[in-house]
Amino acid sequence: MTETKILQQLERRLKTTLRFRHGQVLGSMCSEPDPLALRVIRRTWDLNAGDPGLSPALAELEREAVSWMGAFWKWPQAVGRMVGGGTEANILALWSARETRLSPKRTRVLASVSRHFSVDKAVRLLGLELLPVALDADGRLDPDKLEAAIDDRTLAIVASAGSTSLGLVDDLGALGRIAKRHGVYFHVDASFGGFVLPFLEEAGFDCPVFGLDLEGVSSVCLDPHKMGRGPIPSGCILWKDSRYPDAVSTEVGYLSGGLTRLTTLTGTRPGASVAAVWAVLNKLGRSGYVALVKEAMTLTLWLAEKLVNIEGIRLVRPPELNVLGFYHERISADALNSRLRQRGWALSLWPGFLRIVVMPHVRRDHLRRFLKCLEDEIQRG
Ligand code: 0PR
């Protein structure tokens, strides 16, 4: 086929794809990357971050990007890597916990019932066991119940900083103290909230306790491809000290850079993604992310108010981050979701409620159109 024909076919076949820029994707935790990412990708699309000897400069960009993200999480000296996303980071965190455990008896991972499913994947892959812990009255991992479940078989605790369902942040301070008291590994899954929490206070909103500097916290993951405006995929894991990444590293002698220490699960890694994240971090900087978070949170609170003014609509919980769960008192979430989907809206369906994530691509005029549509559907009964 000629290139022209291939491109024409591609365009035709992708026509039905819901693109972020069209304004009807309201349930995704990914977003449109900053346009600078694309410009950087064009220049770096042939780089393999898994072969650092070929481009020591790229390895340095990665270290700088990791250190920026460490600084956002109050620990610029963090040892970390850019990875494919939250799933790879969660697997790496638990793998490093397993490799550094004090006794092979420690096989249990404690995580809340609202953990992301990638934690389950990690536990299965690593031959560990998962012990789900109930939520407290506010929908967060209950520290008392968690502590009661710890024994000499406990390997690690995983908490959420921005849960997938409702964007809730577990009590990282209390959980860290418990982890320290019992000498267990503590991983914070900030896949979603990692690029929100560090900027909330400056944006003028209440901010829960967070940070890799908190006592007891061993690692954190955060995804530039969610709220960081990075390309898809781009993720990051940060460890408090090198003991953990060292335990999961492999030394390879035959690569072009001589003896190389590799820490990620994947071998070949998109260098373009690393360079693009470095570029976007430098472009936005702290103030850019503060502005982004301020806009997303302002819009979330505006939407929350509009939603509760619609007859029969209730919020599952007041929003903590830019994630909103809502339901209708009489129409099932399932039915409402399929009707909205027929009208082109892509929300996320959870047991008993619908979720909207107010990502950077979501604008007020999109939400106005959505609210009008939702009201129409409710009036039809
Ligand atoms: N941890 C949390 C708290 C998450 O929300 C997610 C992803 C992960 C880990 C895993 O991250 P990766 O997908 O980067 O490996 N949450 C999104 C979700 O499950 C993933 C996603 C994003 C799915 C965008 C679809 C989509 O359109 O909703």
C-alpha cells in the first residue's frame, strides 16, 4: 500500500475513536499531553532508555525528571525510575519489598478494598497473598483495622493517594507510623494524585498529609500520563533509599555503556517518553502545575454544585481531588450510563455510581453540554 492510502485508511478507521479534545471523555484518568511533548517526541522517538550507554544525556534527563518528581513529593534525593505507568510501578514496589524482606514467612500484602486492580496483579505475579482491609466511615483505608491485621506474615501495606473510584487519599501519616512501628514496607500508590497533591495547597484548597518524607513510607508512584500532562505512557516510581531498587536491579555487562544496572521491569523503554516528561516538567514547573490543579479543582467544585441541583442526583462523597462520583436516586447507574453513552458521553461506571474525572482536557463548556444532556435523560425518566 502507498503511504497515502495507509494514512487515509488509518484516519477512516480511527474516526469513531473518542478523542480527549472533543470534550466527551469524562471518565478517563488519562488526558491530552502538553503539545510540547509531541515536539520532543518527534526529535527523540528512536531513543531507547533501556540502553543508557548509547545516550548518557538521556539517562541524565531521566535522573533530573525523577528528582523533580521527588521534590514534588518532598524528597528530592529519591532514587527512582521512569516506567510504563502505575501498574509497572506497583509491581516494582512490591517486588522490591519481597526481595528485601526479613523472613520468607512475610507474604501478605495489606491494601484497602478500593485499591487499584494492578495491586492484585502484582500480588499474583509475585506469589504473595492479598489481605483486603475495610474502609473507614470516610471511605479511606481504616488505620485501626489495618493495624489489627498486621502480624509476622505481613510484608507490605499499599495505600492510595487518589483512589481510582473516588479520588480519596488514605491517611498516609497514620499509616506510615503503623508501618514503621511494625517494620513493614509501605508503598503509596499516587498514580493519580501524585501530580495533584503537591500543588493543592498553593492552589488554595485543603490538602491531606502526603510526602515520601513521611516516616515509614518506603516508595511512591506517580504518573505523568495522568495529571502530569506527559505522553502516554509515562510513569514514575520513587524509593526513599537505594536499598529497594538495588534489590530488584540486574547488572548487564554487554551493553554499549559497559556494566549497566537496570531496574525497570521492561527492557527497551521509550526514551521519547522520558525526554518529553523532562520537557513538560521544565515548561510547567511548580507554578504551571499549581495553575492546572487550581483550574481542575475549581471546575470539579462547580460541577459538584450543578450536579446536586439536578433533581434526584446525589454525590457519593464530597470530592477531595478532581474526581466526582454521583448517582440518581431512582435511575440505576447502569441505565444512566448506557443512555449517556448512546449520546456520546464516556463516563466510568462503578457499582452504584458514575465517575467523572475532571482532567485538564475537560472544559466548562463541555460540562455545560453534559449537564444539559443529563437533565434531558433524567426528565425522560
Ligand atoms: N493505581 C491507580 C490508583 C490507578 O488509578 C491506576 C490507573 C493505576 C494504579 C495503574 O496505572 P497504569 O494504568 O498507568 O498502569 N487508573 C486508570 C483506571 O483504571 C487507568 C486507566 C487510565 C484506564 C485511563 C483507562 C483509561 O482511559 O481507570
